[in-house]
Amino acid sequence: ESEWIQVSADTIAPRVTAFRCEQEILSGIVRLEIKGEDNRKIVQAGCEYYDGYTNTWKEIGIQEAAEDGAAVIPFDTRELHGRYKLRAFAEDEAGNISEAYDMYYTIDNRPPSKVQNVTAAAHANSIVLSWDKIESEDYSHVIIERMGENDWIPIGRETTRLGYIDNG
């Protein structure tokens, strides 16, 4: 007696189970991580972002998936600024594509305002630096550097005060 084997087409779409980035606010080139699962095998994953100026989805990239259904896609955000909707998808061996997995991210590639009106007052054993208040919403801190033999060396970081005392 012979056995019968029934073969059926794979019509079940995969699903994206995770879509994330290491940063909450994106800047520069970042890594988007996508993970999917399928009844058979995920072969690739990809993502896009929505461009509100042209009202179109723009491809970020498509990458081959690892055995575990994961893919990492580099996203160059350097020309973007603002709040963006990103969507990820996964595709299986049969060409079935998952439903989109949407995430919203803020992209900020604009630096805060420059430090204005920097003054230096020399004292016997120190130099006192001062500057005007920085009004940028995304201001975090001022980095103070001193010239070394061949390069600038960071010597301080101020987050709240409008000045710095260098005793070195």
C-alpha cells in the first residue's frame, strides 16, 4: 500500500511581533529592528515611513530575515525632521505579506541654538566662563573643552548653570 501526501499552498500571512529602535528620538543613522513569525518561514522584513509632504510611503529598506525571523534595517534620518509614522512588514517564502505594524517616532536632526555671548574672566587660579541662557526646547547641556597638545579635550558639562569655572 502507498501513502498519500497532501500538499497545500501556504496562504497564511506572517505577522510582525516586534518593531523597535534603540532610541526614542531618532537622529543620524539608526537601526530599526523587526521580528516576525510565520507558520513556515519569514524570508525578509522591511519598513517604510510616511512622507506628509508628498502624501506617499517611502521605503526605508528591506533585509533578509535571520532564521528566527528577525531583521535589522539601517535608517538614515539625516534629511528628516519632525514626527513620522513608520510601518514594518514581514514576508514569508510563499510571498504572503503581513499586515503593517505601525510606530510613531520623532526625528530630530537639528541642533539647539548656538551658545551666545560667551565671556571669559581670568582669575589667579581659574577662568570663569559665562554665556546667555539657551532658549532651544531640546537644549540638554553645554560641553566645555580645553585645547590639549593636538586636539580639544572635554573638561566639563553644564546642564543648568549659565557658566563654568575652570580651575585647571
